[in-house]
Amino acid sequence: MLGGRFYFDVGKVLQIIEERFGSQAGFAKHSTLPTSTLSRILDNGYASAAIFRLLCSALGLPEDDLRCDASPAAAVPRPSARRQPGPAGVAPLCPELVVGRQHDFDELRRRLVRQPASDGDHTVQVVTAVRGIAGVGKTTLISQLPYEDDPALKSLRPVLFASVGKLSHNQAATRMTDILRSWGRALQIPGVENALIPDVRGSLAAHLAGKRPLILLDDVWDGEIARQLFVGNLKSVTVITTRDGDVASALSPRSGSVYSLNCLSHEASMDLLRHFALEAVEECPQGCAELADFLGGLPLALRVTGGLLRAATDRSDSVADVIESIRKYQRLLEARLPAGHLAGLDDIGPTVQAVLQRSTEDLTDIQRECFARLGTFPEEPAVFTIDTAALFLDLSVESLRSVLTELVIRGLLEQRDDKTFCIHTLMAMHARSLPG
Ligand SMILES: Nc1ncnc2c1ncn2[C@@H]1O[C@H](COP(=O)(O)OP(=O)(O)OP(=O)(O)O)[C@@H](O)[C@H]1O
Ligand SMILES: [Mg+2]
């Protein structure tokens, strides 16, 4: 047991559920466990004492039969059952966890599948924009699209995804060439390797003729640059994400084609906190509920706070003290820094900054140093393998693994599979802002 956690044999639980109850929903009903709690503890592989007892009694098993030992490394959320092999083309990584976005997903899906094969004048490609503030979950939302078990969405193939990013004029041509060539390679179109932008675009258009591709352009900052990636044909379904309302309207001028993604509801925020820090929420429900509101339902801030609270309960620190320390940071930041000049992180406010600063405060020296250096390492999209990071940091893979595990638990990195990790742009910026 670790910090009030009861680890259990997930495989055994899943087997019994399937044999005796047919489905997780059936078992949830029988056990009176909310389905969200059930799926969370199955993902985590542990539960609090109260929920663990409920689980054992609902399964009709003695507690000792289900208990197992687990190291903190094993407590990293397992890749969820949602993960499937990527669809053909260039797909984004499937999000590990998506909480409270059913309505937004349905709305987006509705717009995409009802989209006419082309605009009324048959000359303009239809583009849907998802617009929202930093860390609200735009990438997470659109990354679900290729993986849903939904015939209408599955018919949009191939998938062509690119994280475009903020580019200077000089960088833009190289980046566009790289993206277009990588799409050409993924579709096994010959001759794209040395071809220039117009030729690669031409080859892609010829290959996609008669198909209905799903083109996902994430993190767009400049509409003109993004337009170069509008390959395919008038039947293509193109979705862009951006923080910038003007970019969204310029690329998606049709009424109703800009979808504004807002922060999570209070209930979904609490679900997210519970997912990562169940014991903390049980220990201090009122404080966590106030914290969820204070964080304004921003998923990125909730994710990092969940990691912080979880680290606190692992060390048996007071949850209330951690919550107070975040608030203290926020008051300090508000008092000291003029709005818009927050240590170079212009797109986020003092609350999120407070969470980020507090989250790296009690890292060990080696954890902090690795995190700081990882902020300078991966290029966009910020995905890296443990092997390349070990080379870059001049560490053995074994010693780096324990550092990365802790950073993932803290919500500072995300883990996609055994070897692959990624760092969010805001986290990378925070990492680079850490004192050397
Ligand atoms: N609905 C959600 N459920 C759980 N976690 C989420 C959800 N939405 C976002 N997250 C997490 O919050 C973080 C930020 O999400 P994401 O990268 O999608 O934001 P974004 O809007 O694309 O930000 P940016 O503008 O910086 O690109 C990620 O770690 C992601 O895993
Ligand atoms: Mg994003």
C-alpha cells in the first residue's frame, strides 16, 4: 500500500467482471460504484481503502485475494482501453484520458459528418475551426476523432494530422515542406522526398482524388501558412485548432463553423482531479472543490494539480497545505507581475503559472534538471522516446525512467506508451523558465 492506496490485480478483476457481469456497466450497477469511479480505479490499478473494500465485497472475494504490491512506477496510468492501432495516414496520438467532453465531441462530430461535400459554390474547401485558450483541450478533443468507433468518422480516411505551431516567416517554408513530405511518405506516394511544395501538394491531391480525407491541423497561428496544408479535394474534412479568434474566423468564414471550446464544468473538473488524486479529494473534499473552481476548469491546470496532490498524499503531506501554497503563489504572482508579462508565458494567467511553479518546487535536483533540459530538447510536435532523451541528457535509460515516471505522475509530462513521452508547449516553456 502506498499513501492510503490499495493496489489490486486489475486483470483478475476484469476477468471476473466479464465472466459474471458481462460488462463494466453491469458490474457498476451491481456494485453501486459510479462507472466513472470504476473505470478510474481500473485504469489506475489502485483504490482508496473504502472503494477497495466495496470492490472486494461486490466481487465476492476476500481482500487478500485481490491485493497486490505495486511500486510507484506501476502507478502511472495504464494506456487506456481506448488506444487502438492508429488509422492509415498520419494520425495524432490517441489521448490517454478525456473527461467531460462528450457534448463538445458530439457537437464537433455533428458539424463534420453533416458537412456538405463542398461549399455551395463548389470551389471552396470547408474548414471547421476549434478555438480556445491555452491548455483548454483543443488538441485532446480533435485527437479523439480518428479513434472513435463511429462509422461516419471512420469513413473519413486517410487521416492527415500535423502540429503546425508558431512559425517565423523563415521557418514556415521548411516546416510546410516537412509536413507535406511526411504525409506523402505515409501515403507511400513515390518521389515526394526531394520534391518542392507545389509538386508534393499536386501528388497528394492526385492520391486523394475520390477519397474523403480527415485533415487535422493543430495549433495554427497563421492562416496563410495553414492554407498550404489544405490538400485533398472539396470533399476533404479539414479541422484546425487555434487560440486566436481572428485566425479561426479567417479560415472558417461560414457561420457556425468556428467551435469555441470552453473550460470544464465543476463536475468534470472534480472527476479529473479524482482520476489523478483520489485520496486527496477524499481527504479534503471541500478544499479540492474550491481549488477546482479556482482553477477555472482548465484541464491543463487540473492535470498538473492532480499530480501535485497525488505526490503530496504519497508523501503523507497535508492536502490543505498544498492547496494553500498554490493560492499563495498566485497572490504573489498577481502582486509582483504586471498582467501579460508573466515570465514570458504570455498566454496563461497567474493561476496557471502558480500551479506550474508550485508543481516543480519540490522536485529533486535531478528531476528538476532533467525537466528543465527536456524543455529545450524535443521539437514540435514535442514527442520523444526515452532512448533519445537518455542520449540527450547523458543518463542511462534505467535512471532516466524513474525520473520520467515521477514527471508523468506530476502531470509535467505525458506518457504515450512504454517508451514514448510528450511535453506540452506550456510545460516546455515553464521548463525553460526554471532557474539553471
Ligand atoms: N477533457 C480532458 N480530460 C482530461 N485531460 C485533458 C482534457 N483536456 C485536456 N486535457 C489535458 O490537459 C492538457 C492540455 O490539453 P491540450 O494539449 O489538449 O490543450 P490545448 O487546448 O491544445 O492547448 P494549447 O493551446 O497550448 O495547444 C493535456 O495534458 C491534456 O492531456
Ligand atoms: Mg494544443
